[in-house]
Amino acid sequence: MKSVTDKIALQHLINSYLQETGNGRFIALAEQSQQLQNQSQRKTVLCIPLHTLSAFLYVPLEYVSKVGRHRFADLPWVEQEGQGIKISAVNLAANLLENLTIQENDKQLDTSSLLECWIQSRRALQQFINYREEQIDEVVALEQNFIQSEQALVLGHSMHPAPKSRQGFVQDDWQLYSPETKTAFKMHFLYVHPDQVIHDNAHNVDIPSQLKQDLEPFFNAYHHAKMAEYPDYALLPLHPWQARYLKDKDWYQQLLHEGKLIDFGALGWEMKATTSVRTLYSEQAPWMFKASMTVAVTNSIRVNLYKECHRGLLSYQLWNDHCLADFRQRNPRLQTISDPAWIALKVNGQVLDETICILRENPFKPSDDVTCIASLCQDHPFEAQNRFSKIFAHISQQTTQSQSEVALQWFDRFLEMTILPLLELYHEFGMAFEAHQQNTLIELEEGMPRNVWFRDNQGFYYIEELASEILERFPTLATDGQAVCPLALVDERFRYYFIGNTLFGLINAIGMTGVVKEQQLIEMLQAYLIKAYQKYPESNLLKTVLHQDTFPYKGNLMTRLYELDELQADIAQQSIYVNLKNPLYVAQTVVEAEYA
């Protein structure tokens, strides 16, 4: 089991390193010596120099990708002066990361924090795989409902060096609050003086009253007595981890001492953590709860921000506004999951971000086959397959189509539902989503795409050069929501999040099934983009995606190395982007000749 964990953890790190530094080369079978062929299992080998050891890292590849993520056939090994040396996974990771100090030409650069995160992520990964070992095939089950899919993401972000790092979790937290362990728990509720509470929602419903009504079946005699004594107090939901964390705050103790805060404890529905860790779901609850957690999950401390509360309300109102009515009618399969309500504590007139709880729409029934793209694209930890392997085989058995035909049809249908409508939103309304694999949900019907949702208003953007109609109707998107950004920045985000992360992720995962080549899927995507470019010939976004030989890609390794927080930092300085060879590149003269 340890070797499986080491292989996956090193695969995450090495793929990130190779992509962001370009510091490595592939050795095809024909170029390998007999000795290397024996060690490589007659597969393509990736070779990376380890400068600190004057050595080379070698890893045999089960799958080589055109869009970034390579699947390892076995554990890497290290050779020094042509001789293999014994080295642990942690030591190998440490030496690989030390390469970055040379790559960045910065002797002051400290890789220890990133190494610590990688070790923590690796340890968590081993714990999760051990915990799920007897039911591990569930992660690639043919059908999964929303929460099954959310809790199936055992391996995490495939192009992040430490996808399971959670700085702040200690001891039993990993098992109690992680989606990977499938544990259910109750939220923690405070009962708070109305002067200390702030809330709003897009439905013109009083949130404290709504919570009291929804939670009525769960109140005990103590709760009823306190509510009778203080009928105007409001219920404030917290993640139980956050409730424990906040109890040491001076303001908490002061409010408790003054009788303005009463601890109601664990209460309500059995909640389950989703892929983001801090967003909680129950089949019975009318909402999902996106709670603040002062825990650094991958690149960011997951505390809600006051501006995001406004952004959620405004985005909900906009999506349901008449200015998008025609678009929605023409594209009924493309939807958003909105965050139309929120509640928080305020002390001395200041909203405490660490107490903000956002209430998210909860549209899914347990019978719905709904999955986030990240979970859909995930490998089986032990076998060379993913969920697409099961889906394509099943559809092929039910029809007369080959698996290759099914795969091409699946991807084409997904593109038809998403790429052209999203580009219309972008160019004609000035609206864009940070639609990465985790934030993009897809409902399947008999295995084929039926509906797509985009979630998380942290990544809803409005382009100042293009969104004039929207901003005229909703001017506070720029002020309260702080969601208006310049075209160049949104170009960068859309290119990476939807194309580089989600679409390249799908191309990689479908290609890994072996039923079609990645190049076939790339050409299918190119055709859609060319069609869009003909409709929007002035689009710099489409021009760069198609005709620029490099592609700006978010570097999770570098972002984590420089300890940038993607949620707290200024939007223009949240992450580091690197330029990669563009797999979608097509010469402009070729397009002009073909479509002349």
C-alpha cells in the first residue's frame, strides 16, 4: 500500500514539476539501452536531473499525454554516475524541490514549507486509501449521485504537488471532517444577540427565522427554553472545526460572558463534506452550507470573504434576470448553482469573515447521476482505468456503437453544451466562470452528458470592457461584489480554468481509456474554437488560444512554493502562471485556407 501511495504522491509532484519547469526529457523505447529497457518495462521513460545529488531521476510511464498529466507505470528510481542509489520517496521529493532554487536562481528560496505540505498530503492520501481500500472500486463506479461523487475524489487535483494538504487539521480531524472518509457530522450552532448578527438573501426571506423553522425538529428542551427566553436571538451555523477554533477568540469569550452568545452545540442534519472540505451537504437539508474554515486547503485558507457574500446574491439575481432570459432559454442544459444567502457575526460593527456561512442552493436528488469533473477524471488508485472506462464500455454494450464512437460522441456532446454558450456569455455579456474541474458538475443520463452546472461565486467574473449592460443593471458587482476585472486578466483565467484545466483534464482522462487518441479530441475542440472565432473575429481570447504557440497555465507548484494565497491576495497576484507549449495551436494561414 505504501508503494501505491508513494507512486501517486510522486506522480502529482513530478507532473507538476515537469509541466512548470520544463526540466526533463522523454526517452522513447528505441533510444533506451538494454539495461534501461529492462528497468523501464519497455515503456517510455521520463528523465529529470537532480542537481543537488548530481544524479538523474527516472520514471517509466504507463501513459504519455499531450495535455500534461502522465500516468506512472511504477515508482521512480535514481541513478548516480550510472549506478542506482537507494532513496526514500521523501528524500527524492526534497531533492526535486531543491532543484527549484536553482531553476529560479534564488538561493534564499525555502522549499521546506512546500515539502512539509507534500509530506502531509502523502500521509493523508495513504490514510484515505487505507480507509477506503475495501470499497475502493466505488471511485470509478458507473453511476454516482452528487455526494458519492464528491466523496470519491480520493486522489485529488492531479496537477497539484500536494492536493491533500490541509494545514490546521490535527489528530482525528482528518477522519472526522474529510470527504474521503465519508463521515457524517452535525453543524455547530451559536444562538446570538440580533445586534451581533448580519445576514442577507436574494429571496427576501429572513434567514434566522428560516433556520429556526428548518431546524425545529431537532431542538431539545434546552434549546426551546433559551429560545423562549431570547426570542429575538439568531441561529448562526458554523463548521464544527471552526466552532472549536473560534472559542479561544477574545470577542467570543466577551460575547459569551455578556450573554450575547449562547452555544447550542451540534445540531441539525447529518452533514457530509464535499470536495472543497468546507462546503457541507445533506440529502435532507434545504441548503448546502459553505462555511468558513481557517484551514489552508491546497493553496488557500478557506475563509469566506464579505465581498463574496454580495457577489453570491448579485450573481443569483443576475442569472435569473430578464437580460439573460433568452440565453437561458436557448441553453437550458447550462446552469449555475448559486449562493443566494449568507449569515455572519459582527463585532464593533465589523463583519467577522471567519464566521461567515454562505447558504448554497441544493438542487440535486439522491437519484441524480451528478458528478464533478475532477471526480469523473480521476484514476483508479490500483488499476489503469478511470470512470470513463466503465461508462464507455457500458454504453457500447447497450448500443451498436464501438467504444471509440461513444467516447467521441460523449466529448462532442459536452463541448456542444458548454464551449459555445460560455463563449457567448463571455463575448456578448462580459461574464465568465472560473470553471475548473472541481467547480464544474455534470449530470449524466445513461452515461451521456445531460446538464452542466458551474458553482462557487468566488470565480464568477464580469469583464469591465464587455459587461456594460450587466454593470448598468447591477452596478454593485464592481463595488460590493468586487467581481469586475479587466479583459486581459479574465482571458488568462478563462483560458486556464475551463480550457486548460477542465477540457484538457477531460481529454487526458478520455485518452487514458485507450479507446481514442488525445489528438482526436484536441482536433474536435479546435473545430469548436475555430467556429467561435469566426463568430467573434476580434476576440483576443480565441486568437491566443488558437494561434499562439504557448498557453498560459496556472503553476500550482510555483504558487505554493511562493506561498501565495489565492483567496486572500489581490486578484492580479493570486497565483503564478507559466507558459506551456499550446496543444491547440493551429497556424492562422491553415484556418484561413480551410474556411476560405
